[in-house]
Amino acid sequence: MEHNYRKKSKLSIIIGLMVLLAIIVAVVSAIGSANIKASDVYRIILSKIPIINKYVNIENITDAQFAIIWNVRLPRVILGILVGSSLSVAGVSFQGLLKNPMSDPYILGVSSGAALGATIAIINHLEYVKYGFSSITFAAFIGAIISVFIVYNIGRINNKLSTNTLLLAGVAVGQFFTAIMSFLMVVNSNDMSKIIYWTMGSLSGKGWNPVKSLSIPILLTIVVLIYYSKELNILLTGDETAKSMGVNVERTKRIILVLGTLLTSLVVSVSGIIGFVGLIIPHIARIIFGPDHKILLPCSAIVGAIFMIITDAISRTLISPVEIPVGIITAMFGGPFFIYLLRSKKKMM
Amino acid sequence: MNIINLNNVEFGYGKLKVLKNIDLTVEEGQFLSIIGPNGAGKSTLLKLINNIYENYDGEISIYGRDVRSYKRKELARIVSFVPQDTFLDFEFSIEELVFMGRYPFQKRFQNDQKYDYDISYRAMALTNTLEIKDRLVTQISGGERQRALIAKALAQDPKIILLDEPTSHLDINHQIEVLELLKELNKKQNLTIISVLHDLNLASRYSDKLVLLKDGQILKSGNVGEVLTASNIENAYNMRAIVELNKFTNSLFITPIEPKKRDKNASLPSIHLIAGGGSGQIIMSRLLKEGIDLSVGVLNVGDSDWQLAKSLKIEMVEEKPFSAIKEETSNRNLNLMKTKDIVVIAQVPIGHGNLLNLEMALTAINEGKKVVYLNEDSEKNIDYTNGTATKIMNDLISKGMIVFNSIDKLMDYIENYKSK
């Protein structure tokens, strides 16, 4: 039957994208100094898996190469996967929920809250590390949660979430927090470059710790959001229609908003503000895979991950050994590509 | 069997009441149309029945159960809703849209079963959307979109289907097509249909029962012949119409003739108004609405009350712009005043130029006319004559002028005037 065929084709798209991701993981890990082959990356990964490692021969890989891949590049690539997929999934969810194509994961003030939190930590030179997270990460996470909490409460009128009020409150609170951050930056001009670098986002030098502690909450949140894909689809037809079709609109909106901001806050506090991914990848994925969230959410997670690790590889190799903040690369490469897609889609119609 | 009951339902946004005193019963298998002018509360009534607006007063029950006690999914298995002007900006295919209708029957992550498949395809077949099922909803015509939305509502396998203006923005052939489809579903599957319809002729042709709403209240409900009378239409729409039987469709056919003229209401007293400077605008509009025989004067040409009275074609005595009232003008005004039952004085600032207006009121009360003063803002000074106006006012009060502090009290007085 046809619907079986369609389901199979959807599944094969997801599997295809996963394979593509696996290939790109190896390729971007191998890129750079130290002269490592992509196939070596797989051997290093496999050698770390119990049982299988008996059959993997890594004798011709030097210890230095092994350390570069295992201790430096792989955790960075996996963090990139987490950040890229989280931002894309949050972006897809918000765009669907708010029915606004300009929505991105930062629309409710997560980024400016996180930036303010990070700024406060930086200017106070809070440098201790706990559970593998720096104090900057903690402060950024708290800042993000506080700003979203404020925005959410402004946007809630009579216990109902008003989309427009929410969006405007996000802009207003965001601007306010950014203003405070700028003020603090001007007053503490010694730390200015560190703050600016943080706000431009980076995946470098984080090690395995953030990956270990973030992967499970991030994966769970993404799975729960995919769990709500039917509701997200129906919400596109309008709140009242969705209600009449049996969706508990207010509760669903709340859950999706909370999960989306949680996802964003988690990654932003580790990686800084990486722009563009959460706005553009959802649109690109929607153009390619259509509006059905059941396929759109997982696909945009993988596409976001691929995009993130490629741009990160460019950011660390383009003018090596200097690292360019990855947020600059995402916008520089993603922007023109998105414009190209928009134009070619227009021609199709 | 009555399956929907509304008992004394009232709903509003804040103080503004959109619906009040709604009592309504709908029988199983009925085709009910809700008609009435814009803003009468038709869509709101539909949404109340579907529990989209929950904070109403009164009782609404479906199959004997309070609608608010249903879980959303439970209700969606019984009632489906086709909203007006659904804006579909996302590129779902018609098939995907229709399958969404199966949501209330499905568990999370449950894929479409054969049963879901059968019902959705039947819904598309009934609505003639099967052949265009792969087209995107952003790329179809208004008529096709309306049929797709009805297919989605049918995929919910409902017992009751609610439609908000299903024929608006459709060509006449599509209007008839959609309503023929609904009628067929209504007859063959005993589907209960409640539809808001703008077009009285379509409503008369397809409905078993009509509800005529005006200003949030049911003006008349019953079968087509009871509701669609010339006087009910005139009452609801302020428009004269001819109602006749169309032999071809065997249904009542309404031809609008002309906007209703304001009839003078003979049961209410006639009134002469003393106003100026905008003080009489609300009074004029309220009195005219009641159909009261009204005259105004003396007003200076160009005054804001003069402009309103002119455009409302109210009988009026006028004086040249910015000049004091002349003897001759005041005599004409006094003669006009004598033909009326009541003289109403608005809270108009009195200067030497229009002092004669007050003196005329004094003459009138001396001759036994009723004089009424609407003193809405007791703080406001209206005396610009160094005490002369106040003296006349006190004189009027001592001679029995009645003072009201709100327009509503004045209207009450006027409405009960004859019965006193």
C-alpha cells in the first residue's frame, strides 16, 4: 500500500542522513595537522568499544595521533553534533509553534540572558570548575533560564500564551539584557575581548565533560519533541482548529516552549551564542523534507549536526592556527546557501 | 432526540456581552443554520458549542454531558469543526491534512492503521478531493481548500459537524456543491449539521431549522417558514425584504428591497432638544434609534450639533453662524417647541448668544410643557452669563423641571412617558 511505501521512504531518508553524518564525522575529524586518514578515525572509535576492540588493529597509529583524535577532535565533533541538532530542533519547534518564520531558538531571550550571565562570570573572574563545567557555563545557563522565565510570564495573559506578546516580550527583555551586558563590558573594558569571543560562540577546548553530561538530557528532549510532532503539525492549522481536533493547545504549547528553551539553554551555556543554525537549518530542512514534523524534526537534527561540524572544521582550519569563532562561519556560509535555496524554490513555483 | 442543549448561555469579552440568554436545542440528524447580521455572535455560538471558548455562563451539553467535562480528544471524536478562512501556510498535501483528522483516535506514535486509512480515503472520496490528494494545500483554490477542510472534519468520523460560513469566498457553483454535499451527508448518514451561513437563500434552501441572531440574542428560532418572515428580516437586518416561494427549489426566497426607513414611533412622546457645541450628539442618536419624533433648535449654522442634525435630517431651527439668536428665529423655535410633548435641555454652555434658548424653555414650562434637563456632569460649569443662566435654571427647577444625571435614565423616562 502507498502509505507503507511512504513510511519506508521516510525511514530511508533518516538512515541515509545518519550514514552521511557518520562519514562526515570521520572526514572532519581527520582534517587538520597531524596527517590522519578518515578510516583511522573509525579504527580509533572502534578500539574504544569493548569486545569489538579485539578485532581492531591500531598499531600503525601513533600515540600522538590517537590523542589528537580521541582527546581533542572527537569530543569537539560530538559537541558540535549536540549543539547543531539542539539548535535546529528548537528552531523547528518554535517556528511551528509560533507560526513565525523569523523565530529562532533565541527568540525568547535565551541568548541575551546567557550572554549576560557569562559576562557577569567573566568580569568577576569566577574561574572554578565543577563537574567539568566552568563557572561561565553555569552563570550562562542561569542567565538564560531567568530571561526566559521573565519573557514567559509576560507572555502569559489569563493563563493563555499569546504568541505576539511572547515574541515582543522576547525582543524587549533581550534588548534590556543586552544593554546591561554592553554596559558591563564598557565598564570592564579589560575583559571585553573575552566576552565578545564568548558571544560569538565556539566549540573549542571543551573536552569530553560537556559531551558526557549533555548528551543524555539533549537526546531525551529531542525524542520528547519528536513525540509531539503530531501536535506540532496540527497546531499549524491554527489554535482554534487544533483545539477542535482534540489537541490540548495550552498544555502542548507550554511543554514545547519549555523543552525548546531547555535545549537551547543547555547548549548555549557551553558553546556560546552560535547564530544562524537554529534559524536557517529549519527552513532548509522544511524546503527539502516538507512540513511534517515527524520527519522534519529528526532530519533537521541531523542536517543541523552536519552543518555544525562542517562549519566548525572550517573555523579551525581556514586561517590555522588562528581559530575563527564558529558563529561567523555559520553565517558566512549558511547565508548565501540559504538565499540560493530560496531563489531556486521560487523558480520551482 | 435532543443531542445538544444550550441553557441560558451567556458569553462575553470582559464587560462586552457577545451572547446572552441563549436557549437552544438541536436534534439528532438536524441541519441547523445560524443566520444574522455581522457581529451578531454567530461564530461565537459555534465555538461555544465546540468548547473552544470555555469561560461562559450557563449550560451547554452534548449527548447529555456538560461539554466542559469532555476531554478534548473525547469531544473531537463526536464533534468536528470547519473554521472560516483557515489560513494554511505550510505545505502539507491534502492527504496529509485529511489524515490529521484521525488524531483524536490515535495514540502517540501510533501509525495510521487500515481503519484510519479507510475513513480518510472515504472522506476524500465524498468531498471529491481524492483525485487532488497529492496537491499542496498552499496551491489549491478556495473551493478545493474548503472541500479539503470538510474532508478533514469528516475524517474525524463525527456525529456532529460545525461549519463557520463554509460557502464564503466560493463561486456559486462551489457554494451549491458544498451545501449539496452537506445535505447528502445529513440525509444518508444522519450527520447532525450546524452551520453559520451568511446567505439567507442558501440557509432557507438547505436547513431544517434556523436560528436568527441579533446583537447576541436569539431573535427567532424554528423552522424556515417561522424564522424567515419579512418582519423578522426587517428586524434583524434593518432592511425591507420580500419573501416568496421559489418554485424551482421549493424554498423561501428573499429579495432585499431597501434599507428600513426610520419610522416615527407613535407610542413614544415627541421631543424638542435644546443643545449646541456637541452636547446633543449622543441624545440625538439615542432618540432617533427609538424612532422618536425629534426637533432641535436654535442652533447656529456650522455648530457641531447643527452638522449632525443636518446629516440626520432632523427638523431644526437655525441661526446664522456665530450670531446671537434673533427675535424672529426664537419665535419660530417656540412655535416648533409647542408642537412637541417634551423639551429636553442638553448640558450646553449658555452664553448671551443662546440665552434665549433657556428663556424659551421657561416659557414652555409656564405653558405647562414638560421640561427635562440632562445634567450628566454636575461639576461642569455651563453658565457664561454671570449668573443669569443659573437664575433661569433654578427658576425652571422650582417650576418642576426634571433633572436626570444619565442618558439611560432619560431614556427610561421617555419610554414610560405615555403609560404614566
